[in-house]
Amino acid sequence: MERVILHSDLNNFYASVECLYNPSLRGKPIAVSGNPEARHGIVLAKNYAAKACGVATGNPLWLAKQKCPEIIFVPPHYELYIKYSEFTREIYSEYTDQVEPYGLDECWLDVTGSFALFGDGQAIADKIRERIKSELGVTVSVGVSYNKIFAKLGSDIKKPDATTVIESGHFKEIVWPLPVNDLLYVGRSTHKKLLKYEIKTIGDLAKSDKHFLQYLLGQNGVMLWRFANGLDTSPVSNIGAKSLIKSIGNSTTTPRDLITDEDIKIILYVLCESVSARMREYNFICSTVQIGVRDNELHSYERQGKLPYPNRTSKSLFDKAFELYKQHDTGKPVRSLSVRACGLSLSEHEQLSFLPEISQIQKQEDLEHTVDSIRSRFGHFSVGRGIMLTDKGLSNINPKDEHIIHPDIFFKK
């Protein structure tokens, strides 16, 4: 029996919840964002009125204001978003026990075994939409298909408050004309590579030579070719299944542009300490460090490199992050930075070694664990590196405790 998969996407989720709690915002262009005064601000989410003015997720607040002078910035209220996300999942769970979250605002549901009770896929999707609208006051778009990839595409095709069905017998007519970057996991860098070879639509990708795509994109090329041809067979996880954490990262838009290496070092130390502390919290070590750099002209790039030995010390993260920055420094003032620890594994799986380099890492780990304890007891700024005192305007950031929860799309590469 062919599977029936739904993908449910809450429309303008953050902004919609804000309008529920502040009805005076309805009908006005709004963006959920960071603090405009501190200039850490980027647009985390926007409503359709703001989108109509060209405002996009990830825009700096000054650019959003330039595009839409009437825009209203509101601070995020994550506790509300989490609560409403849980409410929607309770509704989903009444139709199937196979519910797989994709961020706070999206979920896949496998309703293959639910027909006898609730009707076919479109009927279930329509019931879910009506219930979420009437019970929670927000709207949702639902895609219905025979695999997860096309179900997600369906939820993107019609917005807001719509159901789109993509059946196996006619997916080519609906899916193949779409831009190739509409396909899940085709982000900015992959899109640029595909465009160089005139692969502009999902159909172009589907008709491309699989071995060429593997040469161009590695195993991701084969995966995307399968997606484009409707061959995805990945299952929908059961409710409560833990998804594997693949990376831990943090980013910040700085209070002023970073001009010197010392400026860069301060922010990288702040971010690396945050990421390192989170890895200790979750008991991970990493093998790879990735940095993201955006200059004052909003051009950005990402680079990554392997650590000599997997670990989680902020010193190791910083050394690799700064090395990557210097290797690819464009000479332009920097507007924002990110650091991400990748290639995670549980620290208890780490092999013991008597090498002096490993011994030094273990000593550094003990020191940083002590710093964690001091900060937990007396506050984040109770202890810090000497370099932080050279510019308190830059170093006065605590991204571990004040970090921004970005919508998943913000990290799409």
C-alpha cells in the first residue's frame, strides 16, 4: 500500500502568535526580531504584510526598516511559541502516532493507517487545518503526498491555510517545473553550483546524470536526485523519538562593525565559549569547526576545518575558527559572525590517550568546567578572559543564555 504523508507548516508562526496576544498588530507589517537598539537584530519571522514589502527572514533590522518604513518590530516570546507548538502536536497525535517535528512550526505525519477512522489524506489534512484555526487561532498549510519530500513541497505551494495534494501518478506536472531551490536541502551554496550547469528546476535536477551530481555534490547529489525523482523512502518518526543533534552553534550581529583582528578575536571567543559550554551540557565532543562571516555589505561565506583531535574546549574551537577566518579574510569590515561545532559524538566514546596534546586538552577541559561552575553560581560575567576587558562594548554578550532560536530555514545552506 502506498504511504500517505502529510507535512503541516504553521503560517508565519512567530508573527501569528504575537498577533494573537496583541490584536492591535493585526493587518500591520510586523517582524519578530532581536533588539534593534543593540544592533543584534535580524528578522526571525515576518507576516505577509511585511513580506509584501520585500522583508525577508535573516534581514538586518535596518534593512527591513528601509524596505518597509511602517514595520513594527516585536521581541520574541519563545515560551508562547513552544506552548502553541505543543498544542498543535497534541492535535496531530489524535490522527496518528507517527509525528515528526521539523522545527517548532513544521511536522510530518504518516496517516497511512488512519483512513478507516478519518478518511483519506486530503480529508485528514482539511480536518487538521480547521481544528488548528478554530481551536488555536492560527492557520496552517498542509501538503499531502506519498513521501516526505513532496509533502513538504506541497505545504509550500499554497499559503496560507490551504491543502495541496501531490500524487505519485502526476507529481512531474506539479513538482518538476518548480525552482530547484524549492527542494529540501538545496540551499544557497548548492543552488549556486547547480545554476552553473543550467540546472534551474527540480525537473532539470531529476533529468541530470546521477553520477555527475555525485561528482558535483558528493553523496548529497545522489540524495537530491532521488528526491527530485520521487524516490524518497525515509520514514516518519514516532512521537517522542529523539532526533540526533548533528551540530551546535551560535551567532551574533555585533554592536559595531569588526575592523581589527582583536575585534574578531573577542567575538570568536564569546561564541566559542558559548558553543563549548553547550557541548559540555549535552556531553558532546566535535571533530569539525565551521565559521560563518557576513561583511558590512551583507556578503557572506562559510568555511569549516577539522580539529587535530576531537574535543570541546573553547580554546580548540577558537584556534580553528580564527585560523579559518585568517585564511579567508576579505579585508572588509565584519557585521556578524557564527561558530558551529560539527561532527558531534558522545564524549564517553572518546578514546583515552597518553599523548601530550591530549593531556593538554584534558587539562583545558578541567579548567573550562571550573569556569562553567563559577558562572553558574555567580553569573556569566563573573569570570572572563583578559581580552574581553579591552572592549566591553563587544564582549558584553552572553549568547549561551540569551541565544536566539532561529527558524530552521535560517540555517539552510
